[in-house]
Amino acid sequence: MTSTKPYSIAKRTVWEAYQQVKANRGAAGIDDETIAMFEQDLSKNLYKLWNRMSSGSYFPPPVKQVEIPKAKGGTRKLGIPTVSDRVAQTVVKLLIEPILDPMFHPDSYGYRPGRSAKQAIAVTRQRCWQYDWVVEFDIKAAFDQIDHGLLLKAVRTHIREDWILMYIERWLTAPFEAADGEQLLRERGTPQGGVVSPILMNLFMHYAFDWWIQRTYPQYPFARYADDAVVHCRSLKQAEEVMQSIALRLAECGLTMHPEKSKIVYCKDSNRTASYQHVQFTFLGFTFRPRKALSKQRRIFTSFLPAASDDALKRMRQAVRGWRLNRQTHVTLRDLAKLYNPMIQGWWNYYGAFYQTAMHNIFQHIDRTLARWAGRKYKALSGRRRRSAEWLRKMQDAYPALFHHWRVIGAKVG
């Protein structure tokens, strides 16, 4: 039977898109509809979405604007689409990703299948040993500043389906809706929080930076994760030239290099003993700087290495305080382990991948917090910090796999 719809969109694709949205969970949009509510009439909702997309009559609703605090003050604006709109965006993502992703640069690591921030850290660590200098730069409000005209030009270069181009343009111009109900028109940017935004950001940055620097400075390797990137150079003079060129290139594309988050760094180690102003930088939650290391001959030397940044460790301590264990004396130690092990394991899986000793302090902090919890829970330990610490040590000896950090490093209570 021939479809009378002007655009051919497979119902199976809509179903697969919904499955991805469900797996990713996420908050409700401006209509306050949750995934559970969307599922109450799932067949009808998915059919209605398919019908509108196939006929060209789908118009995305406004995007719910929420502000989340940044680690170093200020807020970041996120755009939360409705559940239905997230499904629609995922339909398009499923179709354009196999076309766009293979052409992206291998050193673009953000929001890509099979690539991760840890891979970016690993390759950057290796190159810091090979190159003396790093240009570290961050783009100011990158998602908010993307030029729609340049982005759509890039999209049209690779995507031929009229309906995909039409819907991408509609998503780019869908207004934000603030908490007070005011609608804010958008002439630039792609909402951070939208499903298609990351791949559109990568496409824009592919031409604005990746392709450009590979052609202009092929001898200087880089790693980029969304709007955060590093470039490796042989000399200070080269680094200064590259940094200036990058700033000019970004400006040509309507973007601004962040003045406070961009600098030239000397990769100081035992073989590089000169002194310069900047000898450390932070990339994707890891601070690269000179650190003590042990050679294969068991000799201590200085290497330029990544470890969990102070800001990352501070956020972990804030999260532990947020557990409010002093209010949970009605539960058991095993209950606490079950509740917080997923978070501890997540921290270890990411930040424990490099220079693991940097994680010891946070794990000792967790254990001191657990010891104080024990002092509140058990009268015999009340007000006796040393006894509480001894009790927790006994628990660790008896159940070494109870907490995830006990399993991986066996940190004792400090």
C-alpha cells in the first residue's frame, strides 16, 4: 500500500526513538508531561507524532528554560524539550548520525558513539609527554552563540532530505519559555539539553575548528570535547601564534574564545626544568600538572599528569554532605552502601582512571562521614570519634567489598 504522506518516515524509527528517550529518562518540558504520563496512551501519542512529522505539520513546542548553577559561579541555561519533541528530535538524530559522525575528526570526542572524555584525557596525557606546550581554550557560551546561517549551510552540505532540514530549522528557532511563562525568541544557538543539539554542535565545530586547524596547522595535534579543546605545540612562539589564530578563526565563525579559561601552558616535568607562568591546565574535570611518579626502575621523578581537579573533588565532597547521613541513623551500614555505591562507583570509574591517589582524600572523607554516622547511631560510640573510626575499620576488615571504594583501594579511615 502506497503512503500518501509527503515524507517517508518509518514507524519503526519513531518506536526506536521513543525507546532511546525512555532509556535516557529526563525531565518534563513546558507541558509538564513525564515519560510515564506519555506512556499512558503510548500508541496514540507515537502515531500522532509520526502522522504530523510525515505530513510536514509538526511544529516543536517552546523549550522549557531552566538555569543550573556552574561550578565556579553563575548559571548555565538548559533547554528542556517536551517528551514528544525529544522523540521527534531522536528520530532525526537516528537518521543523520550515521551520515555525519563518520566524517568527524578522530580527535573530536564529545557526544559521539564509541568516544568518551576518558579517551580525550588519555590521548592528551600522551601528547603532553611528546610536546612541550599546550594551548588550552574554551568557547564562551558556545551552544548559545552558534550562527544559524552557518550551521544550516553545513547541514545542507551533507543532508538532502527536505523534511529533516525543515525540522532542524524549526528546532533552532523554537522559542525558550522562562519560568514566568515569558517566551524568548532565539536567533542564535542550539539549546543545550536538546537531543539534536550535540550533533549539530559537532557539525558546526567540525568546520569552525577541527577541519580548519587540521588544514592550517597539521603538525599540531588537538583534542576537542564540544566547546573545550587543547592543542599541542613544540615551542612558546608556535603556541602564541596558534592561540591568536584560533581566536581569530572563532571570531570569524561568530564565537568568542573565553578569556579566563584559555591560556598557554608549559608541560613541566623532570626533563623540562624551565620556569613559566602557567604549568597546569584543567580539561574535562582533570588537572594536568607536574606530579610525582615512579619509574620502572622504582625511582621517583616528575611527570606531567592528569588527576581529578580540585573543583571535581569539591563537588564530590558537597555531594557527600548532601547525603545528610546524620539524618539516616535509622538505616544500616549495608543500606547506606546500597544507596551510595552507584555514585561512588561512578566517581571512581571516571576520575580513578588517571592518577588514582588523587581520589584517596575523598574516599577518606566518605569514611570519616560514615564514622560520624556510626557515632550518632550507636550509643556506645556516641561522642567518641576514635571508637567510631575503629568500629568502621572493623566493618571494613569484615566486609571489604561492602563499599565500592573499599573494594578498589581499601582506604582506611583517616
